Amino acid sequence: MIDRRLVRERLLLMNYYLENLQRLSHLPYETFLGDSFKVAAAESFLRRSLEAIFDIGRHILAKSGHVDLAAEYKSIARGMKSLGVVDENLGDTLVRMAGYRNRLVHLYARIGDEELYGIISCHLGDIRAFVPQVRDFLEHQDPD
């Protein structure tokens, strides 16, 4: 059984992270790059947002009887798409996000500040789209 409270709490955290990323994305390019604390904050909020996405997906898949899809990040993304948690376009985007999450965690030294600024400036909508799709999915599930 899906723990709706857990999912909602993660979605609230995501909204908090997204608000902070949005504020950082509005900084001028030079201001962002000139402040290592802002860069570190952006990286942390982005990584936490991605972790929340895949934590939610893992939980929904595992509790829906799809434990086999809940082990690896790209599998979680594909599983959410096949289960109808997210639409096809977002599911494909989540597969790419899974790869980026792995880069943030394992290859963090290769991610430049410029790249990070580009992501928070141009791609927050991809993360933001996840929230209403998960809420919609939960609304259409049998009540607990």
C-alpha cells in the first residue's frame, strides 16, 4: 500500500528545494559563478530534488508490486512511466535525470559551475512537472 503521507512529505520537500533553486536561477550568471556557496547550495538542492523524485518512484513501484523496477534509478524512471505515475515525455526525461543524478553523486568533480547554472536556469520545469503528475496519480488510486 502506497504511503500517501510519505509521498506528500517528499513532494513538499521538493517544492522547498525548487523554490530555492528558482531564487538561485534568477541570479545573474556572474553573481552565481562568483559565489561558491551559492553554487554549492544549487548543487545540493538539485541533488536533493532528484533524490526525492527517485525515492518517491521507488516507494510507489515497490508498494505497487513492482519491486523489480525499484532497484536502479533508470529502472525507476521507466517503471513510473509504465505504471502511469508520469506521462511518457516526463518518463523519458526522468531517465535522463537518473543519469544526471548519478553524475552529481559519483562524478561531482566533473560538473562545472556553468553547467549547473544552465540546468537551474533552463530545466527546473522538468522537475516541477513531476509534482502534479504524482499528485494526480495518487488521486486516481484506490484509497488506503
